Amino acid sequence: MKLSIIIATLNEENRIAQTLNDYAQNFSEETEIIIVDNGSTDRTRE
């Protein structure tokens, strides 16, 4: 079964890497993670 997780972000530069690492450790390779950035002015999109 494929699972899709959508994460909405806005200026989450300090937290996005840890969030993605947490999801990667807890879900299988079949899990799709979609990140939607809502116009961040920091380095979230990098």
C-alpha cells in the first residue's frame, strides 16, 4: 500500500530537515512525501 504525506511549510528552515529525517526513519520506501512551500523567505526550499 502506498502512503502519501503532504507537509505544508512556511519559513521552517530550522525544522524541515529533522522533520524529513523523522518521516524517513518511520515509514517505508513506498511512502511519498510531498512538501508544499507557501512562499518561504528563508532557506526552507533549499
